[in-house]
Amino acid sequence: MNHYTTLAGQLKEQILTFSEKLCVGISRPKLKFVAQMLFGILKGQSVMLTDIARALCEDITLKKTVDRLSRNCTKFNDREKLTENYTETVKPIIDEDTIYCLDPGELVKDYSRKQGGLCKVWDSSEKKGAKGYNLVEVTALTHKTKLPVPIYTELYSSENGDSEGETAEIIKAINHINDNFGNKGILTKDRGMDCVEIYQQCHNNGQKFVVRAKKNRNVIYNGETLNILDLANKFKGKIKLDHTDKHGKKHTLKMWHIPIELPDLIGVPLTLIVVHGYDKKDPEPMLLITNLDAAGKQKSLRVLKTYLCRWRIEEYYRFKKNQFDLENIRVMSLESIKTLNLLVSILSGWLAMFAAKRGQSLLLERIFVEAKRVYEIPQFTLYAVADGIYEIFSKTFTGISYAFARKPQSGQLTLLEPSRIQPWAA
């Protein structure tokens, strides 16, 4: 039990240090609230305030703890500053080769009746309309492990004038990237963002992008306006690629690149990448539009591989919802829901940056041992990291409050300490 107490203490120090970076320029009471929420969500593996309150193990009644957390969630008015400070913590992982994955999502609350701002959303997993909240998120993939680190999140409702619509929210996300990271990195987007306003904004910002095109889009080729699918079917593909998808299925792809323009963006050179054989159930090719230099085999393959990384944000959404039971959120006000969504995204980013240090941290190696996986730790390590931390915290009986006054212990394992010895045996 003693070594679990030591490990838990080291993790609490890491959470507190991270919280202090997040809360630069924010009052100390709000710093304590942020640290307690991050710790409580991680230990309780839940966004329910009662579970978070139980994880804090305070010497007061549970109701008083829940009331305090609920009050702070509702009145927390520093989300913008928190986002700004968090962005500073992720800037070191961003460079010219960073892949951004942008994707709208949803938080389904089909059985809720009284939560504020409920609106109609499209439940993409059930393929039907539902009640809930809309999301727009952007993740940056770490270079070595391609783990998704969220760099932007916005939960909004289409009711009560809370938002100007999905396209406006996507443009806000694109501008956030430009304002904080310049034109570094490559933005990948799915068919829902094949939109003239979004193309125009990326062009204005000088943002490199790869977007999957809709099959009813018109393009200009050799001065002639054509349907994009009719144009694509004229090219059968001279480049071959053996590809294994996320389900482990193997595909032989044939692809080619075609210089095009868009009717609404005359004079802006773009390239259409035509990919045959990506979906065996769909005889029509996959169509990618990019402003990257895609002439030649290697450059075309780079564009395709960049786009195929986009599904990582779907894994991120699944992790965020399943690991922390996000769709079981019970707070009532829209402001509280936005605060909790931001905190879960920030916590997911911390876990991803932590997990990216695999092979460099003794503490991380110990967490993997505590995760007790039947098989090897997979490449997408976020579940294992979250489960391992939960196992460590579950064997301790104190919260994080005492860590505010505690001095770091000498000889503790750090996130960045090179791993020179074998991890402990299970």
C-alpha cells in the first residue's frame, strides 16, 4: 500500500503543477477548483459531480462538496483564459508537420428534459436525430505515436442564439489555429466541411489543408466546369498503395492527382487526389482536395496518409465519451456543461501528452503495469493510461486538497525522467 501512496502523491503533484500552468492569471480559489475537478474526473472516471465529490474524500458532507462544485461550475467565467493558458502548454508539440484533425460532434442527451440549451442534434452513431448539444473539436496529433491532443473545443447549442451555426463554429476553430499557431501544420477535414466559406477562410489564413470532397461538387479542369465525380472517373490511377485500415482490413489502392480550381475560388490552385479501392462497398473513388503540392507519387501518398490520420479524432471522441461517461453529464445549466466539457478536453490533452512520453518515464511505465492489460499496450494508449491512474488512485483514501501545501518529495519519478531501468513487476 505504501508504494501506491507514493505513486498517487507523485501523480497529484503532476496534476497540481499542470493546474498551476492552466490557471496563470486566474484566482487561487479557481485554481483549487480546476485541480480538484481534474483530479476528481480522473479518479472517479466520471463527470457526475457526486462521483467527483466522492473522489475528493473531503471531511465534510458529500452534499456540501457537491453544492460547492456545482456553484463553481456555473459561475466559472474564465474558460477563455483557461483555454489560452492550455494552448500555451501544447504549443511545443506544434510544428510544420503537425496534423490537425477538425470534426464536428455531438453530446446526446435524448432523455433529458430540463437541462439548459437542449437542441436538435444528429446522432452520428445511431444515424438519427436526437436532443443534446453540438461540439466542434480540433486535435493535434503527436508525431511519434499519433495520439490526439485537443487544441480547441467548443460546445454550443443552436437554441436561444447561442451560436450562428455549424459553419460559423468551424470557422472560429480555424481562426483559433491561425491566431495561436500561425499557418503551421496541415488541417484535415471530412466531407461535412467541403464548403466554400471554409475553403475561403483557409485560403485567407494561408492554412494548408486536406478535405474529403462531396461527390456533387463542381470543379474547373482545363478551363471547363465539371462534376468532380465525372472528372475523377476519367483517371483510373497510376499509383498503387497497399493500405491496412483501422479495422485491420487490407486494401490495394490506386490513385492519381489532378490540378483543379473551384468555381468560387478562381485563381487559387488546388489538387484533386482520386483514390480508387478505399471502400470495397462503394465502387466510387474517394476524392480529396488539397492546397498542398501533390504532384508526383510521394507527395500524393503524403496527402492520402495525412487524410487517413483524420480518424484519430473519432477515437478521441470515443475515448472522451466512454472513459469519462461524458454523455451522462447531469449539471443543469449550459454554462456548467460548457465548463465540464472544457475540463474533460483539457484532461484528455494532459493524458495524451503524458502518454506520448512512453519509453521516457518510469512513472508512465508503472501506470501501464497497473492498467493490467491482457495483451500488449496498444498504440492508442489513452485508455491504458487512464485505467492505470484510476487503479493507483483507487488504492488511496485521500483527495488532492492536502497537495496544495505539500512540498515535492525527493527522488520522485517525473514525467520526463529517462527510463534506464526495467519497470516494476506486476
